[in-house]
Amino acid sequence: MHKYIAAGLVALGASPTLAGGIERSPQSMNILFQEGRYLELGATYGAPRVSGNAPGASGNIARSFFSGSIAYKADVNDQLSYAIILDQPFGADVLYPTGTGATLTGATAKISNTTLTGVLRYKFGNGFSAHAGLRSSWTSGSVGLPVLGYSMATNTDQAFGYLVGVAYEKPEIAMRVALTYQSSIKHTFDATETGPGPVPQASTRFSTTIPESLNLEFQTGIAEDTLLFGSVRWMKWKDFVIAPPQYTASPATTAPLVAYQKNSVAYTLGVGRRFNENWSGSLSLSYDTGNGNPTSNLGPTGSRTSIGIGASYTLDAMTISGGVQYTKLGSATTNLGGQFSNNSAIGVGVRVGFRF
């Protein structure tokens, strides 16, 4: 049952996730459990629409984005296997359009991230296994606030973290439960700040932490050719603060650029179904609690409710999968008193996997 149903999960994996904070993918460890040698290429496109009163009509401030990934898994022997994953799990791109009535007209913010993960998995027998690995993260960011005459740009900083996890499998009923902890990653940036602060322009340094997370993923067969799957993901977003020293030293801007009031928990539940030897599909529902209010004007969204559909086609050793996800974004109040509501996002993803 397991080898036929797996395609349903691949279809789900093609749908991008618009999760809490600045997360753009759930950083799943599913590739560790693929059979034999497996190579996967992925691409996603996200089109959020976020508008409100900022104060004044903001227009759509959230820009669309592309992200890519490549992952490879192989066995060393019957007990030991490994995976290498290169992806872009975090990011942000905000622009308050000119010509609107918003106080922040022309404001911009951008965060870019690429992460390389290496993971080893060891099978103990009787369905139990453990996995652990290292993560290398490259991150940079920039902000422009014309109304304050302020701008900031950082270098691309490399920093490291780790992950550890355990899993239990029962292949005869396609059951698997995997729990993975990912450590926080602390970036220390060299930045150039211009605008409010003790001096008009300064070279500064500050730190930002990509928060730790805990991810529980599960699946089990519930009928012939039908799989129930889901996940629960917790992320400590209260640790994610962007507070450049010149910006926070100004009497007019003592609050951080970005700070979250609470951590987020994301829940996903879905069904995968194999229709025939070639075609499989999936349907999933997700809910993310969001990060509380008030929130930053550079990311004014609340909770998230999503529905995703996916389909995959398998021919010999190749599987092509695609997915679409619609997300309803909850209301948010910003630090400047802006009100954002009735917003949404659409994500589209494609993945191609090869077994050899």
C-alpha cells in the first residue's frame, strides 16, 4: 500500500504554504522516508493580497514571490540513509504603493533566505528510527521608510543550526509518525542605516534569530489506496525581532521594525487517494494561529485558514505533481493603528521526482 499512496503526499507537497511569521514552507522531512535513491526538484509561486487602512488606503502591499528547492536522498546501507535539501523556507517582500493615501506610501521591506540542510537517518529496527542534521542559513534584508527618511540594508550573513528527530513506521498500513526539532539560528548582520537616529548615516551591527520549531508529521492508511495525513507545527516567533540600533535609538521610532506578540501553531489534515497506476490526488485543510496583535506594518496579517488540492502523475521512475492552495488571511492591527482585513493569498507549486 505504501508505495502506491506516497504519490498523494507528493501532490500535497507541491502546494506552497503561507505560514506564520515570514515562513514560506513547512520544512518537511518527508524526503527522508522515500524508498531508494530519490531526487526532487520543486518550484512554487505565491500571490498574497494584503490591503487595508495604514492609516489611509494602502493598496496591495504584499508582492508575489517565487521560490525553488532541490533535494536528494540515498541509502548508505540497510540501516543508514541521508538527505540533502536546498530550499528557501523564509522570506518577505512588502511595498506600499505610491499614489495611495497610506501614511507609509513608498515603504518597502525585503527578506531573503536560502537554507542548506544535511540529515542522517538511522533505523533501529521494529519500525523505529532517529534522524539528525545540520543547517546552514544565508539571510539578508533591507527596509525603506520614505515618510521617516529612513533606510537600512544588511549584508548576507551565514549562520548555522541543527535538527534532531525520531520516527515510527508500520509499512503494512502505510503508517508513519515523525517528530523533528529544528534549533534557532542566530544571524548577526552588518548594516548601513540612513535616517532617524543619532547620526544621519551609520554602519551598524545587530542580531536577528530565526526561531526554533517543532514539527509533528503523520500519515496512515484508512482504506485501500487511501491515506490520511497531517501535521502540527509550532514555531517560536516571539524570538524573531528586527531592531536595527539607529532605528530604535530615534525618539520617533523606539519600537523594533518587526516583533511578534506570540508564537504560532499550524495544523494540517488531509486525504490522499490513488486513482489508478498513474494518477493520485490529495485534499487538505490547514489552520495557522498567527502571531497576535498588534503586528508590524511590514507584515500585517493574522491567522490563516487554507485549503489545498494536489494531483500527481507517475510514469516508471518519475513523478510529476502540482498543487494549488487558497489561504484566507485573518484581520490584523498594526503598531501604527492600521487595520487590515478581508485578505487572501493563492499559491501554486510543481515538483518533479526521480527514483534511480
